[in-house]
Amino acid sequence: MTRPETDGAAWPGAVNERSRVDLTGGTLEYVDVGSGDPVLFVHGAFVNGDLWRNVAGPLAKSHRCLVPTLPLGGHRLPMDADADLTPAGLADLLAAFLDALEVDRVTLVGNDTGGAICQVFLARHPERVERLVLVNCDAYDNFPPLAAKPFTIGARVPGVLGLFARSLRSATVRRLAFRLLTKHPVEDSVLAGYVDALTREPEVRRDLRRALLGVEPRHTNEAAASFPDFERPVLVVWGTDDPIFPVADAERLVTEFPNARLERVADAYALVPEDQPERLVELLDAFLGMRVPA
């Protein structure tokens, strides 16, 4: 069945409602909704900030939800040709985004590739992270996970990524492609919004290719070395039916952070914000309500 839209604050999903910010390397589109303590949501490859529409919308009742669209294939605005789209470069892009919005510290929430970027951000900018939430994501040697290696390998072969991107013009192909990531069907209009620019714009495909070329386990393993030093609260949320990201990584994450816990979410694959947004909202709302020691 198609997952229902979650009731909550109105999500400014129309493209003309998104804000823009000019940064070194290019322009990012983003959604800034709600007020209160800031929460920064980070998506993964082949999607955009709309991944969080059914999570950030409800949470905006009590928190300021910042949802940028990173240059990972679901974006509409190409970056500069020389922009640094390595994991470190993307982490620093998030820091520059926060600087532009005059936000100092955030609760950081990442899913899929976005979770790996959050880990790199934590290692590079620990003073800016109030709390950390990782939702079914790359970690340790699984960057990329086995199922995603065809994309990182294909990025090294001229033309392969373009052929795949153009195949996504078909609604049937889009549904099939996302069935590895979502247990429940996603609305066709949402899937089209994720990949529309990728299917049409060579510069968007260029950005995605450059980001995929930077995916290597050394980035996540180096970031993991900083985990024991981060004593603030960490929540690891894992869809237990996920065929891509092993739950063993989730279990390892909670043992390496000093103050972490694991919440398993049934009936969900990797994109928990699509499969089980209501449960994710419940978990985040409780976690965000916890007092953080000074």
C-alpha cells in the first residue's frame, strides 16, 4: 500500500516554495520550517530533501527543521564544476549552510548516504553537533554497501550513469529501482521529483558522478575513530527488514558511542522516512525532548 502523508506542519514541497542559499561551490535549495531548537536533516543519494517531508513536517510543531537538498542526484541546481563533492567536501558544505543561516549547533539526522556524511561532519565539526541520529546508513567498511557498488563502479565508466539516469524517465523503472530502498510503494509524484532533474540535466548527473567517485570506506572508518570522543546523546534507528544496510553495523555503532541506544523499526527498509515516518517521528520527538548535559 502507499504510505499516507503524515499530519503535521504544512510541508513547503512546491519547488517555488523552497529557499535558496549561495555558498562556495554552488547554490543549495532548502526548507526551513518551524521554530525552536534546530534539527538538520541529511538525505542520501538519488533523493532530495523531500525524503523528510513526513518527518520534518510534524516535528516542526516544536523544532526548527532545516532540510537542505545536497548535490547527490536529487537536486535541481547544479553545483560549480570545481565544487568539492567528496564526503569531506559535502560535510563542509553543510557547515557552510549552517553558517549562512547563522545556526551554531544542531541535532544532526542522517539516512542512507546522508548518514555517512553526518559521521564525517561529526568528525570534522564535533562542536556543532548537539545530538546525533543515524537511520539505516553507510558505516565502517559498508561505504558503499554491496548493493550500491554497481553505482560507484559504474560512475567510473563513461556513459553508464547517464544510461541509468535516462532509464528513470519510466515510472515503472523508477518504482522497481526504489523497491530495494522502500518496502512500501512511494507516490509516483514523489519518485518523479527525486529523479526528474537527474534524467534531464547533464550537470546534475555530473555532480552525482563526482559524489559517487568519492565514496570509499576510508572516510567512514576514519570518522568512526572519533565516535568514542562524542559523549552527547546518539540515537540509532534501523529498519529491521532492510536488505542493504546490515543491522550488525547498527549494533556496532551503539557500542562505540559512549551515550547511544538502538531502536529497531519493523516493516521498513533503508528509507525509514518513507516506510515508517510516523514511528520515526515518535522516536525523534522523544529523543529531542531529552535534556542534554552541559
